Amino acid sequence: MYVYYIQMGKNMAQRFMFIYALIIFLSQFFVVINTSDIPNNSNRNSPKEDVFCNSNDDCPTILYYVSKCVYNFCEYW
């Protein structure tokens, strides 16, 4: 009976380690998915960058981004 409890403890530890590794592995994909919508300078098809401007004040402000008027278009960093 005592041997059964020891074996059950090893199986539980292996299950927790597997779940822990699975969470770490899957969290990498969630980070990539959540950061893929950040605008960058190379993507001119983004609706955020197609705003015409004459000065930096013409660019709409977006939370957590710095906007600048570059070549009469708003760009966000």
C-alpha cells in the first residue's frame, strides 16, 4: 500500500511538470499573436499610417504610440 502512494506521488509530479511545460510552450504563441498588430514603418497598408498631415499636431494620438508627421503621412512608433 505504501508503494502505491509513492508511485502516485511520482505520477502527480510528472503531470504537473507536463502542464507547466505546456503552459510555457503555449504562452510563446500568445505573445506573438498579441504583438503582431503593432504598426511599423515598413507596412504602408496599415490604416493608422495612411493619415495625411502637415505637422505633428495633425496626427491622431493613439495610446502607447508616438506619432510623427513624416513626408506628409502620420507614422507611429
